[in-house]
Amino acid sequence: MSESRIHADRPWVVGIDAGGTRIRARVADAAGGAVLGEGAGGPGNALSVAPAALARHLTDALREALPDGAGRHVRAVVAGFAGGGEGAGRGRAGTALARALDAVGAAPGAVEVYGDAEVAFAAGPGAPADGLVLIAGTGAAAARVQRRRAVRVADGDGWLLGDAGSGFWLGREAVRAVLRALDGRGPWTALAGPVGEVCGGPGKEAVVRYAYEAHPVRLAALSPLVVGVAAAGDGPARELLDRAGAELCATVRALDPRPGEPLVVTGGLVGPGGPLLGRLTEGVREWGLVPVPVPDGVAGAVALARLAGSLDGASS
């Protein structure tokens, strides 16, 4: 018998982590927190994904997570969206979420929309309410959270203006290092080989064409090459990782860290096993911080949904 069948007579909650690359949805027992189902959908950035597509991606994730006809069991839903922390993004996220819930036959008593940083922070041990969170994946941003809401944000300014130390930042700097090496403006780097292979040729023309012919954010796909070449001993690649770690530390420092407060970190670069986690850990030690890496924000969204469900029940 499936776990969801066992808990069918009890209320459920749904937590959603809608990131720039994909959406993750998790269904859990409202009382005990047991995971009953999971699903995934396409990109979930509330500002950059078209409203109809956002609703469709959310619906796909919910349908995969929920058994057929089980929407009626859902008591509370919390969703954290990239680009959905405030303003127009939060409004668009809420509208798309309402459409998706209606599509799966769910009419929960509590529905709450958060930013992705807020649910990522809540994924820390004990679902903390106050402290710092850093996300470093394709982009990069940090936030100070109070009473489960972000009250200050550092960076997160996008590929053109910010996201320092992110996967995009590393990929762009790798291309710059290769171009300087190829024309003699900078030291030779072993990055030239793998970057040239991805770009379709070893020369400057191929590298420049690759960088300009599609959306710039795809340069983030080059960041694993920096990690691999640095591990093989390449000096310029190691320097790029050092610089990326320093940029992320500077982003955290901008939030006036307090010794001993929680610092939850997530994203491909600083999450569990992330290539910059060690550098970040060393860099923030002087401020009395110890990073706590989490895989993503879906567990935090579930924790917040369980809280919302209990409050909804208490008020009814």
C-alpha cells in the first residue's frame, strides 16, 4: 500500500520550490511531515517565465506529486518563487499558482507565496525564522530573513548587473580568461581546451560567437569546467574559484552578519558538496558564521506549509 493511501484520511500540505531552472513540488502529511509524493516541472521564475507557461509548469509538478483526485486532501500550500519575493513577481506567482491548484482540484484553506530565498532559509535545521540565507547557482543572492520574510537583499541583480560569484559569473570569467590567453593579454590556461570544445572550436572566433549567439545566461554551463580544470592544478582556474568565493563572502558581509546566527546556503556552488562551499566556510568564519548547506528550498516550503496549515486549522 502506498504512503499516500495510508495517509488519505488525514490532511496534506504541499511545498513548492520554483527556481529558474525547474519547479519541485512535495506533498507531505500535515501532522507528521511524512513525504507522500514529489513532482517536477519546468522553469519557475515568476518574472522571466510567461504566465501561461508558469501555470503549466506548476500544474505538471503538482500532478506528478499528487495522486489522481487527491487534491481535496490538500490543506495548505506554500510556494517559493525565484523572482517572486515581492511586487509584480509575487502577484504573477500567486495567479499562476491559483490556476495550477484549480487544475488539480485543490482548494486549500491556506495558500502563501514566498521568494525562493525565504523557503531556502526555512529548509535549515528546525525551520529557522531569523538569520541569513545565500543562494549561489546560476545566479547569486543573499538575504536577511526576519520572521520568515526577507527584509534585506544583497545582489541578485541578474547576469548583466550582478550575481557576483555565481555560475554565470564563473562561466563569463572563464570565457574572458580564455580570450586573454588566446591573444596574449593574459596567462595561458588549460581552460582553453574544454571551453573551446563547448564553443565549437579552439579559436577566438568560435568562443566569441558562442558567447553572443544565445542568451548570456547559458555561460553558466561553463562553470563546471572551471571546477574541473582547477582541480587538475590550473592556476587561472583556481584564481577564478577564489575570486568567486570572495564575491559570495562580500555579498554575505553586506548584510551585517552577527556571530552565531544561522547562515543557510544552497545552490549548485554552495549547497551540499558544492565546489565553493569550502571557500565560503573559510571566508565567513571571521564573522562567527558557519554555513549550513541544504539541497534546495522544497523542505522549507513544506515546513512553512505545515505551519500555515496548523494556523489555518486553529482559526477555523
